Amino acid sequence: MLATALHYSHTLLKEVLQPGETAVDATMGNGHDTLLLAELVGRTGHVYAFDLQAQALENTAARLSEAGLTQRVTLIQKGHETLAHHLPEALPVKAAVFNLGYLPQSDKSVITLPATTRQALDALLVRLAPRGRIILVCYYGHAGGPEELASVRAYCEGLPQEQYNVLNYQFINQKNQPPILFCIERKPF
Ligand SMILES: C[S@@+](CC[C@H](N)C(=O)[O-])C[C@H]1O[C@@H](n2cnc3c(N)ncnc32)[C@H](O)[C@@H]1O
């Protein structure tokens, strides 16, 4: 069976992220992606995870604690647009993931937004290691979702092919707006 966008995002992360490397979860939510990244970076790597909502940090902290992986992650209760204030510019990021939209069973008014998503992408591109990947899974069925999807698509389409490979993965015959995935991969120098 073809993988869902969410499942495929995990495959794309597992293919590149190695023990000892640095990763970013730009939208931690309930911490499912944060946990995967923490497993992949091993004892010597590190994950920086962002979310605006205290509930997201609580849920993610509990998930990491249960797995014994708390030490591998810095949880930041700030928007991902502040990424440049939290990660040194010289620190190479091997993988980053965004799940754009709102946190299910939570405050649907707290959604990711085109301008701040672009700001975070700009900050990540400066830090992205050769063969590093930024993965965006766009949920767009809510108010504001189509505008954000269009913004992400335009951003991705505008990246120079000399420096980046950009992938778009989506099902085109499914109802109810299934999420759409984009993957930006930096070409080796
Ligand atoms: C679709 S959910 C993420 C789900 C998450 N990957 C998980 O495993 O549960 C989107 C999250 O983005 C968060 N968010 C919204 N604006 C944000 C911003 N500017 N920076 C970081 N996170 C933001 C929301 O609070 C919400 O928790």
C-alpha cells in the first residue's frame, strides 16, 4: 500500500538522520515526531522542538519521559519563527519536520501561519546540512489552511534546483483534503 503523507514523512526522516546529529521539530504538538527524532539522533545527538502551547510541551515531555529520552530534547515554548534565537547559525541541522495546521482535540484557533512558517524555513535553510531534509506535512482543511498550503508550495517551487531537490507527495483522488507533503533536500556541496 502507498504510505500516507504522515507515514512517508517518517520514512524520509529515517533515511537521513543519524546518531549524533541535530534535528528540529518545528510543530511539536503531542510529540509524536519529537519522539521519533529523539530516537534517531541517539545518545549523542539533539532535538530542538517548538510549540506555542503549554499543553503541547506537557504532552511531549510526558511522552519523552516515558521513553527515557528527555535528555535528548530541548522543548521550547515559542513559535518556530524564533528558531534563529535558539539554534546557533553554525550548528548544522540534518532534519526538520513541520506538521502544519492545528493540534487535534485542542484550541483550533492556534494554527500555523504562512509568514511565520516562511520565517522558520528561512532560518532552517541557513543551517541545513548537506543531504539534510526539511519535511512539511500540510493539513489544510481548516480556515486559513489553503492559503498556507499555497504559500508553502510557492516557497518550495522558488528554491533553486542547483542547491535543493524538492519533492511533493500527495494523493490526488481522495476526499476530505488528506495532508500534502513537501520535502526540501539540500544537495551535497
Ligand atoms: C498539526 S499540530 C502538530 C502535531 C504534532 N506533530 C504531533 O505529533 O502531535 C500543529 C502544532 O503547531 C503548533 N503551532 C502553531 N503555530 C506555531 C508556531 N508559530 N510555532 C510552533 N508551533 C506552532 C500548534 O500549537 C500545534 O500544536
